[in-house]
Amino acid sequence: MQTTKLLFTGPMGAGKTTAIQLISEVTAVKTEVANLDRRQHNKATTTVALDYGELTLDDGAKVLMYGTPGQDRFNFMWTILAQGALGAVVLLDNSRPDPLADMNNFLDGFPDLVARRALVIGVGRTESHHRPSIESYTQALQDRGLLLPIYAVDVRERDDVLLLIDSLLSLAEA
Ligand SMILES: Nc1nc2c(ncn2[C@@H]2O[C@H](COP(=O)(O)OP(=O)(O)OP(=O)(O)O)[C@@H](O)[C@H]2O)c(=O)[nH]1
Ligand SMILES: [Mg+2]
């Protein structure tokens, strides 16, 4: 049976843990601790090592989902977790101070995936925060010579998370 590893990354509070928890069919692995960095994001806990979950697709293929921590001090985990990944979902949060800079920061962090064009972008909280628009993300990607799928999502919705995964898998197969 085919097994594929996918990565979920993005800044603190974008919803990596939420997304993996929601769609994993095994009890997802969480490494949450109390969040002492309330300036970056005002939520109770934050990931310090990784998230892990599994999903079986309709065709029987298995997807192993790994999530990175969002705090800058854990950047060293990015390369470790990206090893062997077919592609990555970059989750962004439109309510953060500079989500376009966040996107560029994460693209810079995964040069191998960028070279393979194996990334999809999911932008959260667009309903409460209209700007930047999806078009400005597309433009920012274009400025880097990239054309990647980009969606406005709510990672608390199962279908939105599945859309990101389906999109990434079809991109990787193409
Ligand atoms: N109101 C609102 N809340 C959202 C939306 N998307 C995600 N959330 C919430 O934002 C929080 C995201 O938290 P986590 O899943 O811990 O985020 P994370 O990316 O794993 O964060 P770190 O591990 O700290 O990097 C959760 O409480 C979600 O319910 C949205 O579109 N609207
Ligand atoms: Mg997390």
C-alpha cells in the first residue's frame, strides 16, 4: 500500500495542530505545552516538537501528516520534519501583522519543496480579515516566480483541510 508523508507548517496559531487533530483517524500525537509567548499569539498552548496524524484516502493510500511548531525558536525542526515529505501545506493567518512576510518566511525555510513546487497555501481568518487579498498572495508568489495553489480556508472545517491535502497530492502527481 502506498504511504505518503505530508508536512503542515506555518506561523504560530495558524492552525496546524487543529487541522491534523481534526482529520487524523488515529489519536493524533500532540506535543503541546502552555503558551508563554502570548505576545505572538494569545492561545493557551503551543506545539514544541511536532504534530502527527494519519489518514487513509478512498483509494487505500495512507497519508502521514506531520506538523511543525510555529514558534521561531523551533525553526531547527523544519528541516528534520520535512525529510522525505512529498509536499507541504503552508497555513497562514490573515489576522497576523504581516501574513505575506510569513508566507515568504516559510517558503524560504523549505527550498527543496519550493524547487519541486510541492506546496499549497491555505489562508485562514480571511472572513474577519479581508486583507491581504488572495490576489496579493498570488502576486507575492508570482514575484518569486511561483504559481502555487492558494485557498482561503477554515482549518476547523474538515472539508477545507481535505481540500488542501487533495490539492497537494494532485500537484505532486502532476
Ligand atoms: N475564529 C477562528 N479561529 C480559527 C480559525 N482557524 C483556526 N482557528 C483557531 O486558531 C487556533 C489555532 O491553534 P493551533 O491549532 O494550536 O495552531 P498551531 O498552528 O498549531 O500553533 P503553534 O503550534 O503554536 O504554532 C485554534 O484555537 C483554532 O480553533 C478561523 O478561521 N477563525
Ligand atoms: Mg501546533
